[in-house]
Amino acid sequence: MPATTVHLVRHGEVYNPDHVLYERLPDFHLSDRGVRMAQATARYMAGHSGINHAEAVYSSPLDRTRETAGEILKALNAVRSQRGEQPLDLHTDPRLIEAGNEFRGRRIGHGSGALWRPENLRLIRNLHRPTWGESYQSIGRRMSEFVYEKVDEYAGGQIIVVSHESPIWSFRHLLETGHPEHWMFLRHTALASVTSITFDADTHELLAIAYADPAASVQ
């Protein structure tokens, strides 16, 4: 029974001094701490005898995820070089992107982002089924499509996928409960964390879910 493991990595901390909801906006990059977080996770993955044999690295097309993936690639490729293997390249896929959100570009709780404004109250009708942006069902579908496609493509192997909190947790919740809807305040997906999901490559049956937070102590 060949098993495929997909390691879902959340990006590191973003430089955002104005506390804007950046969502899919361009030019939001890792902070200095975010780079250190990405490097800590990269060291963890490069030092893991299973993960450092990953066959591919994928990322959301946004700056913060590509930068996190870049640190992981540098660490993995150093190990691959020592083993005499060819370096891996970064692949991006739009299905891994952050969830759409109607509050993008606003500072939540202030000015145009103040939740008491009538136009904003109309958006927030249900915290369990978002009414202010892309639905959890949509997120779950695109993540499922991507993951199962790669489970088949890399049957029996491992890949690393850098994405965002909402897509990672929505997909995990879908696997564990049968539906992607959840309370956003109960997500267990820390910055630069690794959610490793293993499937039977033949049947797509879920075999195991593991979680690691290598950057928890990064200051």
C-alpha cells in the first residue's frame, strides 16, 4: 500500500505595521521575525529524515508564501546537494492562495473596517459560514482538488506545500469532520507550522495527520 504525505506549511509572520487585512494583496512580505520563523521550519524539515526526501515544493503565488517556501528550498537543497541529488525548484499553484475577503485593504475595527458600519454589518451574518468572502466550501474544494491530484502524481512519496491558515485548516477540518466549515478562532495552524497529512495513494484514504510547530519559540 503506497502512502503519499503532503506537508502543509503556513507562511511566517508578515510585516504589517498598519495592521491591514492584506488577504490577496501584493507586496506583503515576511517580517524579519517571519524570515527567522521560515528558517526555523526549514531547518526542521531539512533535518527530518523523511521530509528531507520530499520530491517537490509548491506554494501559493503570494509573496509571503513564496518567501517561506524559498527558505525551505534553500535548506532542502543543501541536504540534496550533500546526497548528490539535483536541486528542487519552486512551483506555484493558484489553488493554494489565501481565501478571498471583502475586508481586504482595510484595518479591521478602524475607519472603513469598523465592524459597526452598516455596510460591514451586512457582511457579517454568520461566523461559521463566512458571508464576507470566499466560502469554506469553495476553499475545501480547491484544496482537495490540488492535494488529491498531487497524491496521485507523487504516489508513495512526499511533497511540501506552503499555503495560508484558512486553506490549510479548512482542508484539515474537511478531512476530520466531513465538512470544511469551522470557527476561525479555534484553528490550530500557527505561523510557519507544519500539518503533515498521509493518504493511501491508491484509494485516497486518510491514514494519519501530524502537526509540528518548529517556529514556536522564534522571537
